[in-house]
Amino acid sequence: MVIEIKKLATSVVVTRKSTDLFTRYVGKLLFQKIQEKLKHLAEHEVVIIDFDGIRSVDASFVDECIVPLLELSQTNAFPFYIKLVNITDNVEYIVNQVIGMTHDQKRYIVMTDRLCKNGCHELGSISEMEKDIIEYCVINKQATSADIASFMHVSEAEARDSLLRLYEIRAVRKIHDDTVFQAI
Amino acid sequence: MAIIQIPDQCKDPFSFETVISLYQHIINQKAEGLDLSHVTFVDPYSLLCLLLIGRNYLRLTGNKLTLHRIPAQILQYMTRMDFFAHNIVDCDDTLEKHKHLKRSTTSSRLLEVIEIPGKEKESVRVIAKVIATFRKRALVILKHWFTLTMVDYLVTVISEICQNIFEHSLDSGFIAIQSYMYLNERIFRIAIVDSGIGIPGTFEYMPEIKTMSNAKLLQTVLTTPLSSKRRYGYGLCQVNAIMEQLKGSIFLRSENAYISVLHHRRSAKGSYIFLKDDCPSFPGTQFSITLIG
């Protein structure tokens, strides 16, 4: 599912002609609109949030729109995944800062379509090992715990634990097969 | 009732501390007005703080403060900035129509004084307007600094600070933006002020914060993800991080303390963060965001 956030923003009076998404108020409104669209979501679907036409956001917007969306992807009855595309440097920076903060032991990672300033395709609070695993998946499209074990020089059990942790925060996909993990 | 002389200290946030030291005197003496005849220059921060002094005076006494003997170029500037349009202070001088500064959109190096309401919905609408106008004029205002990314970051800064007004201050506030030359330096300044409960007031109910000095608290809100309300209290912290990237400076004043963070001096070995407690008391929170060079 592709959600063009600029199109959604045109239905909100204050952001109708704007290239910027700001304030908690706008964040809440857009999250509600995205939630309505998610009713038609299939299991394991990747929800692409397209930021084309949006220049900047602020922390309040991310806090009210992107963070709840990531939270929902982790807690929803069936799993789905979020990917941000066509983001500017500003959007990358603010999203990374906000979701990079851990809160109440909660952790969020979001995938993007570009190589970000942190040298990988994901934003948020992430360890070097996790970065390498996700990037391996991005390059190879998918990976098994055996692949990761061999790539990272760790035991298969350790690799599998890491992959499962990344799946729980929806940074990699696991569809039917418990052994194969796919890039988002 | 007396007319109080305002010294020529309206040039930047530091010099304006001298004027703030007269604030209690202005209120307690129920001054009839302020004499601006010695003032040679007013920066956007000082302009907005003068407006706050006038508004506090109006709220406390029920009367408008009158500005007397304003030098012609200062009156022109104040009129151009819509200082008197808010109907908060009076002026005993009138500016003839032909002396009004032109309002050309192609040469607009400023954003006039705009009130940020204290209620969420109205405020969001005004912030949208401020940001749209700033984007429209950015090429001229930020002539010497302009990149699209720079504008994007400054939009985030404006939006974050303006939101704090309705989220935390329990009052309305004002914003003004301008770029200008002062002492051979190019200066871009965003001033955002309110006269609400101030940052110490916002954190009154957090015991771990209460023991800090006010200046230390201002430093904490700029450097630590901390919020009295938000789940992710990152607003001011983010403003500071962005200004670090842009090598700008922040002056933040609240109640009786201020902090000045000079990121453009960070590469040098000396200090770049300055804290001051025990300043003259002035209600609310006042921001000055500056790019120099």
C-alpha cells in the first residue's frame, strides 16, 4: 500500500498548500487518516509512506503520526511494515532523532528507500550488528539465520535471535517460513 | 507617574537586559510612558520584548503605555514591523504617509510582528501562515545563507518554538524575523517571545527539576530530551541540535535567568555556553535564534 502523505495533507485545511508538516494537531489528523487506509491492509503488507512534496517536519508531527504508526505495526493483530520514501534531509534528521529515543523500553526502527546519513537504509535506535544484518537483507533481498551467522561470524542461534528481534520491531519481514527473513 | 528614559540598549538580547532591569520600575511606578529618544537601533528581539513590556503594563494597569520621542528611523522601522498594529502601545508621534517604509515583496528581508495565539487550533493556523510567509520570503531574508535545506531546518525551528507557546506558556506570544547588517556583520534573527508561565513554571511539578537553578534548567531543556507533557520531549533539544548544525546561536531567557549558546564559536577552544542566574525578573520565555556572517 502506498500512502502519499502530501495528498493526505491537502485534505487538512492548514496544510492544504504547505510543503511542511508540523504540530501535534496535524500529526494526529494525518495519523487518523492513515489509520482509515490501514483498514484495507493485507497481512505482511509493506505500507509505503511517500513524502514526495514534503520538505520538512517537526518532532511533534513525528511524535503524533510516525511513532504511533510504528507502534501499531508492532502491536497490530497481523503484522505489517512501514517504509518511508522520498524523504528530504530534514525529514530524515527529525525522524531519526525522534524515533532514536527509547522510551519505556520501547524501540522503533523505520526503513527508508535511501542511504541515510548514518550509512544505512534505516532510521532509529539501532546497534552496529543490527545495521549490518538489515543491510545484508537489503542487498540480498532475504537472509536465513545461517546466512547471517556466516556473514557476522556468530552462532546460528545468536543470528536467529537477532533476526527475530528485528522482526519484532518490523525492521525485517518474516512471512510464513520461520527461517527466511526478507528485506522491507 | 513619570516618563522613563530607555537607554540605547535595544541592539541585541544582551544589551536589552539593561532595559529589562527597568521593567519592575516601569510597572511599579505606573510609568506614564517610555522615552525612546536615545535609542539608535532596535533589533527584532528587543522590539518584541518592548511589546511584551507594553502588554504586561496594559494587563496590570489597564492602561496603554505610550512611547515618546521616538527617533524618525526607529518609528519608521517599528511601523514597518507592524509594532503598533497590535494596539498594545501608543505612540505620541505620527509618521507621515510618505515616510512609511515600502512593503515590497521582492525586498522583504523581514517577517512582521505576528501574534501566536495561546490556543492550539488558532495557533496551528497562524504557525502555518508564518511558515508559508517565511518560505515565500526566504530567498531574500536568507540571501547570504540560502539553501533549501537551511530553510527546511529553520522551518522546523520556528514551528517547534512557536508550538511551545500554546503547549506550555498558557499565554499567547509573538514572532518576528529579520536579516540586517549591524557593525559590518550580516545578522539573521528569529525572535519568539511570550509572557506566560516561563520554563521554570512549566516544570514546577517535576521534583527532580525543582532543585536546579533556572539557568541550569534552561541548559537542561536545550541539551536533554525532557518534557513536562510530551512523550517525546525533544522540541527545544532539537532546536539546539539544528542550530549546532547550522552554526548559529541561541539566546533563551526565562523569568530571571538566561542561557546563550554560541555554536559558531564552538570550533575555538573557549566556552560557547554561557549561563546567567539572578537576572532582573521578566515573565515568560524569550528566544532569539541568530545566524551571523
